[in-house]
Amino acid sequence: MLFEHLGLRHLRIAAATCAAWAAAAAATAEGWRILSPMRMIGTSLRGTAPGQYHRPTCLAQLPDGQLCVADTFNHRIVCLSPHGDPIRLIGILGDGPGEFRFPRGVACDGQYLYVAETGNCRLQRLSLDGTPQLATGAYGHGAGAFFKPHGIALIGATVYVADTENHRISAHDAATLRLCFTFCRKGFGPGLLNHPRGLAATPDGELLVCDSSNHRVCTFSASGDLLRSIGSYGAAPGEFAFPQAVAPLGDCLLVAERRARLQVCTSAGLPLQVLQLHSAGDLCGLHVRPDAREIYVSGDRSVHVLAYSSRERKVGAPSSQPHRTTLCAVACSAVGC
């Protein structure tokens, strides 16, 4: 009764209302949850032993279900079982065929494995057992050269490479690795890039590009025409801070950022979920299994596995009046009004 004597009874109503709103918000957020953490592949320690990684980045799936992880600072590709157990290693440190120096981008077309190396500034094609087939590129700024390439994506018979420090996308013929064309240059306006990193192909044959230092995700046609872009710098939902990887998920997009943040957005950029993977460090890579039941996210020392919920969601603000009436009733009930 102290509140009533002090004339502060309204504070009890406000406190109860806030608590009711918080409970309703939590229930709504749970109902809209798309991704949920399941387990971690690897350990909390960096290393070279089985099950240990040092800055794993891009991921790709082989036809038999094995998951390939670019274990970048260990200069190798780690092949995992569908359950996350290490099966084999591809590559050692070096600049010869089948050797790697800071491999980052990795992609598979069902017949070959493609690897982009930041250190050797080249693109390699290997058979699925790791036998080197072809290689192209060297350090430079001209046609056919790379400067710290990162992500890879495949659209039809074309291999797209994020030529990060040259601020452009390089398109190569998958059969020969011959350069077909490049597009974009450094800048901040529409159609320009500033340190592109992660790439992904959509089911419609469009190319998603993490325009990292412009803090946005751009969508290009297969021929290099800008179609749209989403995001700007910031920490709010729908804003990005150095996006590193992107992947399509149904009619949504997954965007992995530095500072351990993963976002689910619509293709128009409307945020649906923000997930903070605190133990992951900077996020580097994404992979969605073909059945879309599991999502793999690479961080500083490990790969995190997330569950995907595909239940229907309605995008948009719900009617507020019924909720306001209900919550006020709850608050008044809590204080006896």
C-alpha cells in the first residue's frame, strides 16, 4: 500500500503494463523465429589438430553430402561428414598445384571444387578427391589478375570470384577458367563496390554480392547489371556492419556480418530476425543445405549449425488496438483496478 500512500499507484500500473508488453513481445519474437542455434563444429581453440580450425571462411557441399570448409589460416580444405566429423584434408601450404595459401572462397558444381586463394591471388579447380586440374590468376590489377580474392559463386557454366582489393567481380568459364569479363570498380554509388567479399547465386540465376565496406548487399544479373541493393551502415535490424557472407533461404536472405551477427531479411531488406552468435567472433561464411533444414555459419574458430523453421510468417505490423486493450486489462488486473 506504500505506492498508494505516496500517490504513485500509477507507477504500478505502468510497471505491470511494461511487463505485459515484454511478455507479448517475447512470445511474438519466438513465433517469428526462423533460425535457432543447434550445435558447434570444432573447438574453442585455434589449431591444426582434427576438429580444430583457424579462421574458417567459405563453405560448400559435395554431391555425397560432405561439407567442405576453407580452413583459411591453416591453408587447407577440411571435408566433414554430414554430422560434422572430419573425414579428410585437401591441400597444404604452398603455391604449387593443389597447394593453398589462405584459401577463402570455395564452391562445388557437382563435378569439381573451385577454390579462391587470398595469398596466392589465384583460382584453382580440383577434382572432388582433391587432385588439381586447372589454375588461373596471379597478383595484379589487370585483366585476369587478382588482388586478395574472397568469395566464389557458380551460375550455370560461369564461376564468379570476388576480386576484393580490386573492388570488382571476375567471371570465368568453368570449363577452362578463362576470364570472360569483369564488372564494377571501386566506389560508393549504385553499381560500384568497395571490398566485395561473400558471393552467392540465387535460384533465379542472380548474383548476390556482399559489398562489405559499403555495408550493403547488392544483387546483379549474371551479365553484371545491378538489379537492386539493400542495407546501409548501422547496428539496427536491416542495417549492416561489414557484411561478409550472404545466402538465399527460400524467399529470404541470410547475411553474416562481423561482430558475430547474423540477419534474416526479405529480398527487399525488411529484417525478420537478428541472431547474435556471441561465441563465433567475426562471421565469415554461410552454407544452406539443399533441404534447408540446417544452416552452417563459420566464425573465428568453429562452424555453427543452426536449425531452420519454415513455418509461415506474415510480414507487417499487426493491429495494435486489441493488444493494447488486452495488455491494459492485464496491467489493471495485476494492481487490482
